[in-house]
Amino acid sequence: MDWMEPIPVLFLFILMVYFVLKLGTFGNKSSQNFPPGPRPLPLIGNLHIMDLKRPHRTMLKLSKQYGPVFSIQMGPQKTVVLTGYETVKEALVNQADAFADRPIVPLFQELAQGFGVILSNGENWTVMRRFVLSSLRAYGMGKRTIEDRILEECSVLIKKFESYEGNPFETTIIMNAAVANIIVAILLDKRFDHEDPTYIRLESTILSFSNVSFSFFTFLSFQLYNMFPVLGFLLGARKTIKQNRDELFAFINATFMKHLRDLDENDQRSFIDSFLIQQQEKKMNAYFHNENLKTVVANLLAAGMESTSTTLCWGLLLMMKYPEIQIKVQEEIAKVVGSSQPRIEHRTKMPYTDAVIHEILRFSNIVPTNMPHATATDVTLNGYFIPKGTFIIPLLSSVLHDESQWEKPHKFYPEHFLNSDGKFVKRDAFMPFSAGRRACLGETLAKMELFLFFTSLLQKFTFQPPPGTSQEDLDLTPAVGFTTPPMPHQLCALPRF
């Protein structure tokens, strides 16, 4: 069975003894009108029915049986899953405060210790979130300054693509490097050369840390650790993630120590500069300490690189898969932009291209399970009682592919975002960045990056499968992970001029 990895019998016996002695029976959540769900087994809960490589698929099936609000049990952890646009909106938007917490997951607690912005709660989260938003705006998010940085990186990326002279190549590492330099510019006020050994090591560490840390649904060992953290010493994956975290933190620590030596209150050049200035304000010392700085920077590096890079990789794959759509995008670029460099000001004049980018985000569905939430208070949703502290999964996959909201939810169909006159239209069920108080802080930056990178590449190149591969052969099955990139593939970037 795909949920069971090889585990020593002694280990299972120890887990069972620990469970019986320490945890007692399941069902410690209030049964007062709690959302329904499949019957759990002792010790493992509903793990035996879960596709732990693609858990959102099991959840979608269960929602058809139990409705848009149901419960599953991951070991001893009762979890409420929310599916469909109306239900997710009701929770994350209409009852935003009640669903704004993050769950207390042992693995995350050990790694982040309640610091940073992604996994923290309470006043620490409020202060860090406010500071991150103001700093991202101050250092260019949505402004001309960061647009110029993105366009500089677009030029470097185009030269890299040109260097392959139309021969097949793989884009993931190249995309990661280009996108990473944007968030690095905000955090450190610098740019890494793509071949810089320091950057290459940093990129590898960030990807390992984010992939391994957040894939707790993907690997049974993480589930076991979250169920029984006292036995974590038996799980090798725990050691791997801690090593990745420590290496990433060491890089960040060395970087901000350098900034501290060069700090000029009257010449703040980066996010880290601003944090260190706040740190020197006595009244702010409660939250602006080094552990928060390291964790916030790690959060932004991981979030600012992988998701945008993954979406761009999906975009180029989909252009190869649907060459007729690629041609229409290129025709619009030629009409509106010509041979000049695409800029954000062109976006409102390019409704089809904008619709294609939005559809790439919707169709690729790169974070299908969403980041987990937790209830900050007792709450009632769809008539069900959900106690404070309940682990919540607002299933983004069920929103982006909601059959009641999208004409062709399982097809790549840019017309989802166009009206009958060909003008761009917003859709309420478009939630790739989640929604409510925990929505992605970098949404504005990500949208700017996606538009500029995508249009710059489509202006210069036509993307085709490698020789011997047809459009029909291209696989749109997502890879396994917390974020779901396309399967490894190569493409050919053929110069258009």
C-alpha cells in the first residue's frame, strides 16, 4: 500500500505502546456536531485511505461523499478539510479572524520555534506581517524600481536561453536563479551571478529546506514525527531538514552581520537594513531579534523563489502543449509592445496575455492543499461546530477546479478570464495565492514577475518540444511535492528574430 514505507516492527510496537500510554483513545475533539468523515483506525487514523503523495486527490473524493466540510484523522490529529469556493471563501474571507491561525505542528515548531511570518501566530505574526508588507512596498513591490530589477534579470535569462542555440535544455535551475535574484535584491540589495558558487549552494539549500520541511503530507516519516515527536530521533528525515535549516540560517546570519557593520540609518538599502534599524529601537526589541530575522528572511527566500519559478516552468510547458495559444500571445505582444521591452504598463492593453497568465496560475494549481490553517477560536461553519485549535485544510485545488465556478475546470482555457468582447475579467474563485489574512504577502510582486518574465520570453522565443516529441507526448501530470512543478522535461527555445 502506498501509505506504508518499510518500518521496523519494533518501531511500530514502540509507537503503539507510546500511543496507548500517553494519548489514550482518539476523538479528543468535541463530538458536538463535528464535521463528519471516514471512520479512523487506531493509531493511524485515516492514513490507510490517503494518497500521501497526492493527498488532495483523496480529499476531493471524500468531499463528494461527506460534503464541502468534512474531517479526516492523520494519526491522532483530527483535521477539518474545506472544499469548494463558497466554503473556502466563507472561512478565509468572511470569518477571516477565526481561521487565521497556523496549527501547532511539532516539526514546524522545532524548525521555526514560532518565529517568522509563515508559521507563527499571535502578536509575533501580526508584527512581522505588518513589517514585511511595509518593507516589500518600500523596496519596490509594485513600483518602477523593482520592475527595472526584473527586466535586468529578464535580459540575463534571455541570453541564457539564447546560449542553447535552439537545442533542448531543462529550465528549472535557470528559472530558479532568475527569480531568486528578485527577492535577493529586496532582502540584500545585491544580485548573484547565476554561476556564483555561493548562490548555487544557497539555491540548493533553500529548495531542500522548503521542499522537505513543507512536505509533511508526502512522506509517512513526517506524519509519524508529528504524531510522536518524542521518537523523532529514529527518523533520518528530521536530521536532514535540521541540517538544511542550519545551513540556510548560517548564510543569513553571516549576511546580516555584514549589514550590521555597514549599517547607515540614513541610507537604508534593503529589507535587512530596515529590520536592523527596527532592532535598535528599544521599544521594538520584543520581536525584532535575530531569530525572527533569520526565520523571516528564510520564509521570504523560499516563498519568493520556488512558487514563481514553478509557475513559469508550467507556463512554458503549456505554451508548447498548446502552440495556437502561444501564437496568439506572441501576436498580442507584437501588436502592443513591438520590439521594445515589455513593461507593466502594457498589461492593461494585453487582455489575452493577462488571461493566459491567470489561467496558468489556475490550471497549474501548484499548492493544491494550501498551507494549513487552524481555528483561533471556537467557530461554526456550514452548521458544524469546529473547536479552537483545530487543524484546517482549505483545499485550494477544490477552488481552482470548482465545477460550479469554471466553465472548463479541468482544461487549460484562457477564456475563463475573458468576456465576450475579449476584455479581461476577474474571477472570484481565482485563489492561487490563497485568501484572507494568510494570503500570500508577495502576490503583487509575483504577478509582476510572471507578466514581465513570461512576455519577455514569448517576445524573443517560440517554445517547442525537443525533436521526436509531439505536443500529444507532453505530460501535464504534476510532480509530487508540497508545491507541484511539472514533471522534468526539456524544451527548445527557438529565436523569433
